[in-house]
Amino acid sequence: MAKLKLTYFDFDGGRGEPARLALHIGKIPFEDQRISPKDWPQFRDRTPFQALPTLEVDGKVVAQSNSINRYVGKLAGLYPKDDWQALLCDEIMDAAEDMGTRIANTIDLPADDKKTAREQLAAGGITRYLEQLQARLMAAGGEYFVEQRLTVADLKIFMLVRWLRSGALDHIPKEIVERVAPQMAKHFDRVATHPDVAQYYERRKAA
Ligand SMILES: N[C@@H](CCC(=O)N[C@@H](CS)C(=O)NCC(=O)O)C(=O)O
């Protein structure tokens, strides 16, 4: 088994968290390197694209969250072997990435611009993505996004929906998921109470 080190910021969320969860669920040993915001400026240039997450595999460092999710998903048995199901899994992860990036791009805007941009996003892009994601979920049987079982697609969506529901995003109503895509809210609860996911956060709380 390759020696793995996953590096991401020191909080339980964001682009690095699906891979942490997948490695935990698959009981794959890895070093969980967590970077504090104060250390980031010195660390940035040690990453390939000046961003996190990165995954070190036997000393070689790679970046890009969804590439990492696919790789660890395969190791953990949380990624489809079937090519068509893999494509569906990738589509969900990339849609989540698009949506998360559009929200993240508003974080550093001046207050008025942020309000306008986020209200437009809530009414437009976020609504559209949630509706389409919900349609994908229902087409797959309503419980999980692919193969009627937990995969890295569910973990990626789980983090995105948690962010939307957290109340941390001013001008994006935290009830937007329940209102626009209630089945996505149920999916969130399903993943949150999945025994392996629940156990991971129990352990994190206790740590
Ligand atoms: N496309 C990249 C984006 C990576 C990215 O923007 N990461 C953010 C954290 S979620 C980051 O490192 N931000 C710090 C910075 O840009 O200085 C991926 O999916 O991994």
C-alpha cells in the first residue's frame, strides 16, 4: 500500500474533507496534515498550484480535489468500477466543484458587491444546480447519487450542502436547499447519519 499524506486546511469541511472522509471510511492509513491559516503564506509555494488540498503518494505530490477524490475513492471502494457509473460520479463532483467555486469567488468582494453577487447566485446558479442535482439524485433512486450506495460523489455534495445550510453565507438563505431541492436536504441527513460518517465526526469531537 502506498504511503499517503493528505494536506488541507485545519477545519472539518471544504475541498479536502471528502478525501479525509473517504480514507477514514475505507480504513486506509494516511497522514492527515492540517495547515493553519497563519502558516499558509509560507506553505503556499510548496504546493504545485498554490492551493490545497494536495495528496502525497510515496513522496510524489499531486493536487486538485476531485482528482484526489477519485484516487482515494478507488482505494476506499467508494468510486464506481463501471465506466458509465464513474462518469455519473464525476459529473456530480464537478458540478459541486463549479457551484462551490462560484460561491467562493464572492468571499472577498466588497460588502455591496457581495450582496448583489450572492443574491443573484441564490436566485440563479445555486437554484439551477440544486434542481439539477436533485433530478440526478432521483434518477439514481433517490438515496445516493450513483450505484445506490455511498460514493465520493455523496461526500462531495455533503460538504457543499453543509456549507449552504450552515448560515455562514450571508445573503444566501440557509433554507435554500430545503426550499429548492428538499430531496437534497434528505440526502444530506442520510450521509450525516451514515454510520462511518457519524463515527468520524464523533471521533473528531472527542479528539
Ligand atoms: N481546483 C482546485 C482549487 C483549490 C483551491 O482553490 N483551494 C483553496 C482552498 S479550498 C485554497 O487553497 N485557497 C488558498 C489560496 O488560494 O490562497 C481544487 O479543486 O483542488
